[in-house]
Amino acid sequence: MSELAAKAKELDASDRLAGLRARFVLDDAVYLDGNSLGALPTAVPGRMEDVVRRQWGSLRIRSWDESGWWTAPERIGDLIAPLVGAAPGQIVVGDSTSVNVFKALVAAVRMAGDGGGNGGDRGDDGSGRDEILVDATTFPTDGYIAASAARMTGCTLRPVAPADVPGALTGRTAAVLLNHVDYRTGRLHDLPGLTAAVHAAGAVAVWDLCHSAGALPVGLDEHGVDLAVGCTYKYLNGGPGSPAYLYVRRELQDRFDSPLPGWNSHAEPFGMRAEYQAAEGAVRGRVGTPDILSMLALEAALEVWDDVPVDAVRAKSLALTDFFLECVAAYVPAGTVESLTPEAHAERGSQVALRCPGAGDVMKRLIDSGVVGDFRPPDVLRFGFTPLYVGFADVERAARVLARTLS
Ligand SMILES: Cc1ncc(COP(=O)(O)O)c(C=O)c1O
Ligand SMILES: Nc1c(O)cccc1C(=O)C[C@H](N)C(=O)O
């Protein structure tokens, strides 16, 4: 056994989260794509059988009340809340991340101009706040939606690298849309520092947590984040297309003026009134009828988090990515791949991105050899490490197969 294989064995033996792998349906492949689609938790199929056959099949319409369908968006939001450092009552589940980015960003611009504080003051030259800053390296959907939100609200849109945001903020900045972890490089951005800078400029901060929630502590309440969105099909393992979530800080909920005010966010949805009156609290983030089947699959999936501290997940995530970088350095000839992922723990999410020529083809061959990551154009091999089900022997094998594939 090689030295690194022996080290992997030791690390697995002392890994207090190792037993959690049994909560997932997995096979012999090394699955390093949980940052795109999380693995299936074992509790989900049985729950879906009940939801479909009994709740839908037998109870039918009664399930909106009797099976708790109507209140599922807030109930499941409260299950996600501790994973992102939020007190209950601030997260609602539903729609896609893209749709929630739209709701959050337009609502942020409206807040910035509503006179209620944070961004409520006038801009430097008295002309108001009419600019949105967006992470220049963002996942494309956020950029597209920010451009549309800017057009709709009469703002200009300025792409800025996250680290440059403090210097780019002005009295005209209404809202700033940032990613907590960069989907390509795996870089973790400074959420506390950037949020504080946005607030100091009187603007509203919107964070996309797709690549951080479930992999590391986020601290939404602690750091005073205004609005946040995220998906649930990556590190939260909710399944393909599972609904996203929207966080609205409690103190801002009364000022959350949704650009998609559907009947589900009405104060009295069954009043069927012609005039819209927004509900109180997190419910205000809802739009239309929730996608119950996906939502209840997510609820079952979240059971894997019972008694799992996020800090322990973070510690294992860093140990996994450290060990992967160590194995790659040992096995892959120098100069063959270049890591885009920061060395510093404070700047690293839960993935490693390696740049190499022909990355698309390399990833195909890796997958054929049982190591599943993904490829992001033009030249990035992406490996996501989900601490709940990836072990250290997986990591050593992935690096070994990578070296063989590249030789
Ligand atoms: C950072 C980020 N934001 C948004 C999305 C897309 O969200 P959705 O397709 O669920 O709307 C993704 C991934 O798909 C993402 O990585
Ligand atoms: N949402 C996805 C999908 O529907 C199909 C394939 C991949 C995805 C992803 O989530 C991609 C992912 N957000 C990324 O970081 O690239």
C-alpha cells in the first residue's frame, strides 16, 4: 500500500462523519459531483412512495391541510435555517434559484429607494440609488437576471470582481449581488467583510449560497446579510430541480416588496381579493402553488442533517480538499495541471478546480474510470467534495486515477 493510501486509511478510521455515508445511496464510483447534483439520501424513496400513494393517491385535496402541504415552504425553510445560520421564520422554499435571484434583487433595489434605511438615503449627488453591482465572475444565470432586473428598475449594472466591491461602492449603489463560493474556481468570498462594506455604503447585500450551503458555515444572521438565495440540489441533496430558497432578514421583511406577488404570498390567499396585500414574514417570498413532490423529497433529504454540526462538516471538507491537493501534487507530474482553488482555508469552498489542456476529454475518461467530477469550459476539471459521503480513500483514488488518465 502506498504511503498516501495508508494515510487515507488512517484519516477514514478517525473520521467521525464517516458513518453518514450510509444515509445515501451510492455505488463504487468516487462521486465528486455533489456540487452539481447531490447523491440520493436513503430516506427519500420511501417518503416519496408515501407522498405519492397515500398523501396524493388517497387523501388527495385533503393533503393541503392534513399532510401539511400548504405550510411546507416555510416548514422546510426552517429546516434549512440552522444550516445557513438563520433563526426560524426567515427562509421560504420554492421556485428556482434564478427566480429567487430575481425576487431578491428587485426587492433589494426597491428597499434601497424606500427611505427605510440601509440603502434608504439619497445618492452622493442627490439623484438616488440607481446602480447594481454584480459579481463579475458569477454563475451566468445571476448575471443575466441582474441585467434584466437593472433594466426593469432603471438601474445600470456594473460587473465587479468580489474583492473589488468595497472600492467600487458609491452613494449611488442600490444593491450588490455576490456569490459566496465561485462555481468555477471554488474560491470562498469574504461574506462578513463584503456585507459590512455594502452596508457602510448604505446599499443592500444579496448573496447566492448555491455552492456554500451545506458545505460550510454561512452565518446569515450573525453577519447581517440582507437577502440570500440558494439551491438545494447540491450540498443539500434535494434531488434534480429541487426547489430553491429565499432568505429575507427579519427586520427587512416588512419592506420586502416582491416583484412577483402571487396569491401564495397574499395575506389572505383564499380571500381571492382583487387587491394584493402582502403576507407578514417569510411567506412574503412565495409566489404560486409550491412544487410539493420536489419539496417533500427535499424535506426527507434534509433528515441526513439530524445531529450533524456544520462546523464538523467544514473541518472535514477542508481536510478532504487539502488531502486531494496533496495527492495530486504527489501523483500528477508537475506542470500538468494548475489549481485554480486558493490554498488558504479562509478562501476555499468545498471543491477543487484544476485547469488542464483538453479538460473536457480528460473528464470523460475519468468518469469512464469511475471518478465522477465535471468539466466547466474552457479548461476546468471540477471536483466537489461532499463531506457527508466522500471519504479519504475516495480522494486518494481520484487523484491516482487522474494521474493515470493524464499520463
Ligand atoms: C451560483 C449558482 N447560482 C444559480 C444557479 C442556477 O440556479 P437554477 O438553475 O436552479 O435556477 C447555479 C447552478 O445551477 C449556481 O451554481
Ligand atoms: N442545475 C444544473 C442542471 O440542471 C444540470 C446540470 C448542472 C446543473 C448545475 O447545478 C450546475 C452548477 N450550478 C454549476 O456550478 O455549474
